[in-house]
Amino acid sequence: MKNALLVVFVILVVGVIHELPLHGQTGSPEGLASPPIILVNLSVPPKEEVSRKAFIIPLHGMIDGGLFSSLKRRTAPALNAGAELIIFDIDTYGGRLEPAFDISDHIAGIKDVKTVCYISKKAISAGALIAISCNEIIMAPE
């Protein structure tokens, strides 16, 4: 039951995030924006009073070296804050292979934190490689 509530909550939160504007959007050719890292406190019914730290990190657009640098910069605060769950929201047609391997290795190297890939629309090519590096994959119905 707890897992079902968590999945429903994550899907709802990620759906809301897609409506938020990206902070720091520069219109650069790489389309690299610095989306906010959003801290979400997940809790089960009050009788157990358990709170968990979760972070949602969007990975949208072209997979390239800039996205890899951005990912490292955005995962560090989550890990330093004691995250128990990191959700990578992926929506991409793919991109360059070397950065995809770097991103995949970085995510696979995250230990003691559960990683979940949420595919909101598409994870093609390099995006699929990144998705399988997470502990779990959740896909939006479409």
C-alpha cells in the first residue's frame, strides 16, 4: 500500500513540475537551463509518522556534456542533504553517446539512495541508457 501511495504521489508531483517555468533559462543553443531541485517530503499515514527526503531532478532535451555537468551539480545537494530517494524525470530523444555513458555511470554510482527514472514522455536512445541505470523505472501512461 505504501509503495502504491508513493508512486501515485510521485506521478502527481512530477506532473505539476512540468507546468513550472525553468529558472535560469538562457535560450542557449544547448538549451541548458538550471531547473530547480525540488525537495519533497513523502510521508505515510499519520499513525506511522515517517518522513522521507526525495529530490526530483529533470533531465530534458539533448543529452550532452552540459547536461552531465548540470546533473553532477544538481545531485550533489541532494546527496549532501541526506536524500533517501532521487527521481530523475527524463524526457529526451537522446544525444551524444559519451555523455550518456558518463551520466549513466554517475547515476549507477549513487549508493545508499534509491534512484527512480520517471519517463514523462520519451527516453529514446541515450535516454534509455540513462533510464536503465536507475534502480526503478516508472513510465507515464501515454
